[in-house]
Amino acid sequence: MTSNTRVVVIGAGLAGVRLARRLGELGTPALLVGEEEHRPYNRVLLAEVLAGRYAPEVIALPAPAGLVRTRVTGIDRAARRLRCADGSLIAYGTLVLATGSNPVLPPLRGLFTPDRRLPEGVHAFRTMDDCLGLSKAVRPGARAVVVGGGLLGVSAARALAARGAQVVLAQQAERLMERQLDPNASRLVLRHLRDLGVEVHTECRVRDVRCVGGAVRSVELADGYALDADLVVLSCGVHPRTGLAEQAGLAVRKGVVVDDELRTSDPHIHAIGDCAQHDGTVYGLAAPALEQAEALAALLAGDPAARYSGTRSLTRLTLTGPDSPFDLAAFGETEPLPGDDVVQLADATRGTYRKVVVRDDRLVGGVLVGELGTVGALARAWEGAEPLPGEGPLLHLLTNDGGS
């Protein structure tokens, strides 16, 4: 394939690998450029590797044939070529940015060494290298502080507890996973973590990381209370990796702005996954990234009707435990507006909870904790946005397996 027709994809995560593989299957081979030395992997399952349940190779992705390991340092849009850290130049006809996202590193005193590195014992939790570094450092009885109680923070705390660490989770918001879950579901996650020995502090802000000899020893909270720490895990969210796009002069807001063809402000450059902003939304989730990859593969392979119109995405988390897994799922609007109908079923003994929100006879959101047999049917009703036939069938969905 000549350079003026070649598709080059920057980023070997879920979105980039799916796009390159689908293009290959559709007869339009792509060159995939990834900077990590590891084989491409499913980032969603890193917590299972940290917990010791999976070896790193178990979460590896089937890599496409054309994979180059190097770091892209710049995009020459006029010449349509990439500059790389190893000095090489890569020509493209169509370029796809699948650069993903970076972890948010909070503005804590003492977080960085004088040469702008994280101190020994302080880890982000975003990449395979982060995961392997944590796995090497954790040991039974180690004092670990997880900063952040969102989806990733809860997963990290659970994984560290499974490795025998004494875990404290510090969450600045008033409850865990406040973006995905309603208060009742958050309380069940809190109970689950505490049952595993995790100490959870909500409405708690970490302000200082204290080190001795370049290694972390404690973190200080805003109220002055200090937590001893051998390990600190930063799980404070992510932000899109847009540096290459910004340097190249592409339109960037929260992410790289794309249209329904996932095209940026340069018609020869597209963007998908965590780095892309479509119709005002940066999803930051696996399901939308994969849907974008599928749509763009069809478009680049010659389907003129292929478009991406957005994703109604469902968040699902399974915390595997020694006895039974702890499952939760959330979709749409989990908090009702005035006038909405709400149906809830809770079983405190079994630790299960189900809730759906209905507006104008349409399912607009729901949250389920434990026993997710109904999630498939509920998700289909929500994604279809069709009017519900009435209250009886809705209760039937909540109390039966719903054909999932």
C-alpha cells in the first residue's frame, strides 16, 4: 500500500487494536503505532492482574499484523507524516488518533521528586507498567492508601486487599462511585469493601504526600490527620491525551473534536476512543471506544453510509471475591427528576439492590447491585427508548431474569 493511501493508527489500546483488526478483515490493512513495550492488552482487566487472578498474558489482545513500537512526537499535516522519538518518519494517507487518556495526578504537596518523578511507593494505576510496578511492591500487611473512590479506585482497593494489603481508601466526594451510582448502591459498595477489610473515608481530601529518603511514608489529610503508607495509589480519574492533536493545530476542547464520521478538523485525520469528543461528549469507556472503532473501520473500508451517532453506554463492574463475585451495573440517569417514576427492590440480607427510573413511560436509567440477571433486558429496553407497556411488565423485568 502506498503512503498516500495508507491508514496509520496511533495508539495500541482497545480502540486502536479493534480498528486495525477490523480494517485488516475488511481488506484495508492499517499500520498500528504503539509506544508501550508490552503486547496490546485489555486495560479494563488490569485490576484482575493486580489482584493476582490473571497473568498479564491472559489480558493480551490479538495484535494485528502491522504493529510498530515507537512514540510519536509530532504530526506534519502538510507532508502527511509522523515524527517519532527514534528519529523515524511514518507517512500516512489517513491518520487515526487513538491515543487514549492519561491519569489525573492531583495537586498534592510532595507528590513529585525534584526531577518530577513520583516518589518510590507512589503509583498511578493506568498502564501495564503501573500494574506490574504495584504488583511487585505490594505484600501482605503493606499499608496502602488509595486516593480516589471512583470505578478505578474501588477496583484498585479491592485488588490490593486481595493481595493482603491493609488498604485505606480516601474519597473526596461524599460517597463512592458517585458518578455512576445512586446513594443506596454506593452504600452497598461501601459495605462490600469494608467486609473485605478496606477502611473507607469519604468527604476526605488528601493534601500532602510525605517521603523519607525518596520513599513515601505517609499521606496527610486536609484535617491534619496522617495515614501511614508504604504504597499510595492515585486513582483520581483520567483526561484525554490530546497533546499531539493540539500541537498539530486540530480543534480540541475537552477532547479531540470529531463529527459523525469521527473526523477531526483535518479531513485526513480521525480520532476514536478516550481522546475523542463527539457531540460534546468524551466517553472514557470501553464500549463507546469499540463502537467508534467499528464505525470508522466500515467508513474507511468504503462504506459511505457508515456513521457514529453516539453510545448509550452501560457501566459494569465485577469484583471477584474468594466466595462469590460482587456485580454492579449502572446506565443512563440513576437519579430521578421531579415527576419521574421509580421502582426499587432491595434485599439487605443478600446485599442486592435494583432500581429503575421511568420518564414519560420510557426507561431512562437504572442501577443494579448483585444478581444481574435482569441487566440484559433492562439495557435493551433503555437502549431501544421504546415506550414501556405498563407498570406490571416493568416489575416483571426487575423480579425475573428478563431473558438476559
